[in-house]
Amino acid sequence: MDSIHKIAVIPNLTKKDAYAVTLQTLAVLQKLGTEVYMLATQKEKFQHDSIHFCESHEEMCQKADMVLTIGGDGTIIHAALHASSVHKPLLGVNTGRLGFAAELEPEELDMLSRLVSGDYTIEKRMMLQITHCSAEGKQKFRAMNDAVISRGSLSRLIDIDVSLAADRGYICHYRADGLIVSTPTGSSAYSLAAGGPVVEPTMKCILMTPVCSHSLFARPVVFSHHSQLAVTASCDDDTQVYLTIDGAMTVVLHKEDKVLISTAETETELIKLKDRTFYKVLNDKFTERGRQL
């Protein structure tokens, strides 16, 4: 692979040890002779002549060869939206809990030298395109993990209808707490907790997993990545219904609203430095979490 010399660093300083790990990471990158880009809002905390400070994530990612995050999976998911927009690969250093998408732990920072030598591979992950259609117009989002339609704070079931878009046919109806539509990457997140299947993250498909469906036969469904789903949701009383994108962006859904979900044109590109399978990572992470509990 091409040698990498310009690196955008995005730390999540709300995470425990993230500040100390960021300092260690910057020291390693300085020794490797790389150029580092960071947000100008972090200038006071990371003052160094070798760091170029930018006014936005877009500017920073555009100038760099890759993006390096320091935090948890949420940090990687947030950075993926910016990195994928300009087709830049991403690598995560884990200071979160599980860190499924992170490639390195803090004690493995010496492996960053492989970026400069070109000793790495790229793994592509599909993303979702989500369009919220309402009386006010259309809002478009992208997701690396999932789009979740769920009820509000009141314990009321919601009615969810799923069809293929463009009048290609009705699929099913759920009366449930919610519905998760996820990428293969998101199959090991909320979808897994709701009883969905574990899917190899490099596959291309769309997963649909109901949450606590009031039915004897509700099962997760796997669709082709060519599919476009149309979802509507409502409740008989005053309970609000929400659309949540990657656990970060939330939109209130009204009775006549429609949510269109399909495969996004852009992909997340993750840098891989280790020779390990997804199933090895999955087992190691859950074993580690079991020890912590």
C-alpha cells in the first residue's frame, strides 16, 4: 500500500485516558516524521510546531492521507462520516469499552510505523443512506452502524410497516418497541443485543431486526444490498416515535412520515494492521467484557 505521511488525529477527550493516549500517539507520529492535522479547538491542549490546526473536520480530512481516532466505537463512527466523504481511510486507537471497530489498543502504538512503511491493508465497510420524508421536506443521513425506529419514554408499542420502496411490494408489519435496520458492521451492536444475527462486516447486505415484537413469529430479515426499504411508524396515543442514526442523531417521526433506507454510495475504509479475523476480534472482545463484569 502507499506510504502514509499526513494524518488527521481526532481524539475524544471525554474518554478515560484519551488525553494521555493522544499525547503518546502524537509523540510516536512525530518520531515517524508524519504531518499531523487536528481541529483548531484543540490547539491549547496540544501545542506543537509539527501540528497543523484546521477549522473543520472537512478541511482536516481533505488535507490528510488518513484519519486516526482515539476513543471508542462512537468516535470512529462519527469520524467515518467525514473520512468517507473524501474517501480517506480510518484507523482507531481504543480508549472506550469494547472497541469493535478499533484496530489498536494503547499499548500497540508502535504498530503505527506500518503506516509509513505501507505495511497495511484496507477493509471496506458499506454504509446506509437514510432519507426522512415528511411534510417539511427530506432530510438525508448516512450511517455506519444502524438506523433505529423506536418509541418514546412511555411504554407503548408502535406499529411499523415495512415495504420495498418505489411501490415494489409490502413486506411485513411489526407491533413492537422498535425496529433496527443495520449494516453488517452494525450487526455486532444494538442489532445483536436485540437477537439479530452476527454478519461478517465486509459483506454487503441490509439487516432488519425487530425490538421486542409482540408476535410469535417475528424474526430478523436479511436483504440484498440492492434493496431500498420504506418504513412508516405510528402509535395510537400521544407516544412519540423517533428515528435515531448511529445512536447520535435523533429525529421525531410523525404519522405520515416515511423513512427510506438503502445502501449508501460511499463506504467506510478501515486500515488493518493485524492479521486477525472478525470472529477472533468478536470472541476476544466479549471474553474481555465478561472478565470486566
